[in-house]
Amino acid sequence: MTDQYDRSPRSGSPPLELRDFQQLRPGEIVRLHYDAVNEGTFLWRHSHVDGRGVVGSFLYEDDERGWAPDDDYLYEFEGVACRGSGAEPVHFAMPKSDA
């Protein structure tokens, strides 16, 4: 993992790199968080890591549509794994509460 790109000081861990996902098994589900610009949590069902990034599917727990198609991906931007058009770095750890 890297600490050179920590745009989210509330996070309990540094942003993940693509290599952090290589240890996951296909079908394994992990909870990911983001809080650099927007803030949220989603489940990620891992498939594999390839030239595009980390391939899999996501689910926002309050979304009644269910899991996204299995060809979604997390991409690399400035050395870290990101989701969304705003290059939101993702983390395994829950962001720290302000309370």
C-alpha cells in the first residue's frame, strides 16, 4: 500500500493499490470505503486483476437493483485503486468518525 496519495485524511488506512487485490480469491467479497471528495461504502465482489484494473462487481447495500454486472472495474490513478469519475481512492478500513 502507498501513503503518497492520501487525499482522504479521515480514512483509517492508506488507499489501496491494484496489487492489494491480487491476494483476493475470485468471488471473494470485501467492503470498500471512499471519502476523498464524496463519501460512501460498497461491497466489491472480486474477479481478477488485469490491464484495466481490478475487475469485479459492486453493490451499494441500499440499492434495490442488486449487484452491478461482473465486468465493472476499479482503475489505477496516480498509483492507487480508484472508483468513479472523480478518481476516488478506495480503502479497506472504515473511515474514522468525527464524533
